[in-house]
Amino acid sequence: MKAVVLVGGEGTRLRPLTETIPKPLLPFMNRPFLAQVLSHLAGHGVEEVILSSSYLESEFHEFLEGRGGGPGVTWITEPQPLGTSGAVAGARRYLEGTFFVVNGDVLTDLDLGALLSFHRDRGAVATIALTPVDDARPFGLVEREDDGRVLAFREKPTDRIPGEINAGTYVLEPDVLQRVPAGVMVSIERETYPDLIDRGEPVFAFPSDAYWRDLGTPEAYLAAHLDALEGEVGGRRYERPLVGEGASIDPSAAVGEDVVMGPGASVGPGASVRRSVLHRQVILGEGAVVEGSILGPRTVVEPGAVVTDSVLAEAARVPAE
Ligand code: GTP
């Protein structure tokens, strides 16, 4: 089985972090998030993954050169952003049979084997995993029959309503790509799936209550870390706080159990950190206070400065007091 992992978005909602680090390579629990996605795929028998991105491409090459283990990765050049469907269509020469497509920013322990069996049992050309949410406003809803057949995609609702949304994990047949024009921007959610439904093709949805979070916003990125620290992600337990290799905490500092410190990060005397993610080599000076924030690599918070509910770029500097 092969999979296309979509990693080519600019991740605008996570700026300024994503100005230097592509969203799928942001650390999650001190490992590049893409490593987590790849091991989830390997755990479900995926042997080869196809990736493409025109955004910060060299960062991906560095990650791929440094990694070991399965699945194998084929990198293809995406000269300009082709959208979610365009990127999959660009990989078509590598895709012979049924394949998976996964968003490179979704944290989930979805059972891909069960998704594939569902797809095959229904004779679908495309199957979309669904996840229930309490507030569908940021997402857009998928309407389906009881047997899973997709009837329609609905735009983002204006009122806060619960519903089932596209979870960003798909099983596709290669034929689906035949009508996707080459080399232009095409969205799988907004163009390819609605087009298949209009033509009466069997598109199915697979409801799942597996753990699911789209890490595309600062709130979700932070919340996913807090979930992982609480042991809610795939049953895995972490030390709390999670302290990366070579990181240091002054004995007079207060670091909450809801904190992740990257490798080489340091928290100075009397400083305090809560509900936050510090990337590698972040430095918190004496008496600094950080709460509800994400601090990019090598950020320096000078003595006495207070950072709350913020996202700071790589190598940012917060002046003292
Ligand atoms: P925002 O700008 O914050 O919306 O983030 P994004 O650009 O990543 O967009 P979005 O979260 O909607 O994208 C969903 C998935 O598709 C992510 O994993 C993206 O990396 C990926 N993606 C989006 N656009 C492209 C594209 O043009 N090419 C490729 N290869 N992947 C894409």
C-alpha cells in the first residue's frame, strides 16, 4: 500500500512559526510532526509514501536525509503549489492501486486498516474519514446516508453546531485522478469530491471516533500537546513536563506539568512556565513568565518579561521587563 502525505501548505494560521519551519515539520512532543504521521502509516502497513511541497522544500530534504525506518519516501518536485488534489495528481505515476491520502497536519490514531476494508466492501472510488466535532464552524460538514454514501459537502456553518467533518484521511482509486487537470491548483475537498458526487460516482464516508486533531492553528497545536501530556494520544505516556535532551531548569524556576521543553531549552532562576511549548534552545531569563504560548526555536525571553497567549517566531527576542 502507498500513501500520499500532503505537506505543501504554507500554514498561514501558524505564522510566524511557519515562516521558517513547514507546518508538518514543527515539533510535536519534541519530534518533527511528520515523523509521527509516517510511523502511523508504517504501523498500518504502508510501505511507500509520496511527498511534495514547493514551500520551504529544503527543510524537508534535511528531515528526510536524517530519518531512518519505514516507510520509504519518494519526493517529487511541485514547482508551484498545486492544491490538495493537484499534489495527489502530480504523484499519479507512482500510484498503481488503491492508495491513502493523509493531511500532513492531522494527529490521529485512526485505524487505516478498518478504513480500507470499509472502502473495499462498498466498492467506493473515494472514501473520506469523518470525525465528530462540537463546533463545525471552522470546518464544513459532510452529509451522508446511513450506509456512508456521501450526499453533499456543506460550507462552513455560521452557527455553532455539532457535526461530522472531513478528517483529512482518504482512500482513493487511481481513476479518481483521471479528470484532475495537470499542473494547476485544484482542491480535493472543494473541487474533486464534489465533482465525483455530481457524476454519481460512489464516494463514501467512514465515521470514526478515533483521537483526531488538526494541528493547523496555535490553539490546536497547543491543545494537542496538552492531550499528549495527559496520555490521550494513542495511549502513549510522556514525562510531565516533557524535558528535551540537554534542557535545563533552574531549581528556583516553576515549570508546570503542562509544558514541553525542546532539546537544549533553559529556564532561568525564578522564571515560570505554564501551558506552553518551548522549541529547542529557547532561553527564558531570570523571572520571565510564559503562559499559554508557543515559542519558536532559539527564542530568547529576557529577564522579567511576560509572554502570554502568544506565538513567537524562530529566534525571536522579547526585551527585558
Ligand atoms: P493554512 O494556510 O493555515 O490554511 O494551512 P495550509 O496551507 O497547510 O492549508 P490546509 O491546512 O488547508 O491544508 C491541508 C493539508 O494540505 C496540509 O497538510 C497542507 O500541508 C496540505 N496542502 C495545502 N495546500 C497544498 C499544496 O498546494 N500542495 C501540497 N503538496 N500540499 C498542500
